Amino acid sequence: MDIRFPADAPAYRDSNLTIVFRALVDGEPVPCAISVEALEDHFDARPRDRDGWMRAFDNGRPRIEAVAREHLQISNGTPVLLKSGHFPPGKVVGS
């Protein structure tokens, strides 16, 4: 399974408090998202700070994509929603 993450800008979704990004799995687009709670818990984003959530995503993007890749492999390329429990306890240092 070939999994790539285009450098597209992520999008904030107010309807479910997520940051949405795209993966390409064997060339097909697959939506992925991370909850703002996960960004607050693990990537130093402040609560109720949309710009901070976006910065935290950008700063943590390599780790977020690595975890998304693991879950895409497990799920055979179905959409992924990463939540706080998908990351080890504590803040990510040097993302």
C-alpha cells in the first residue's frame, strides 16, 4: 500500500472541531482528520484558539502524518480520525 501526504494546506472544520488533511492511498484521496483535543493534549495548542490549532498541526505535521499512516495501514486505507488516545501520553517535543 503506497501512502503519501500531499503538502496541501489543512482545513479547520467547526462542525466537528477537527483539522482535516488528505492522504493519497495507492493514488486515491482519503480524508484524514485530527481532533483539536488531540492538538491541545499533545501538540501544545491552547483551548479555543483556531489559529493555534492550525499552528500546532503545522508544527506537529510529521508526527501526525506518521500516526495517520499507521492507522491507514491498519484500516486498509479507510478515512482516519485521530483523537487524543492515538498519541502516547504527554506533549510532543521538537515536532
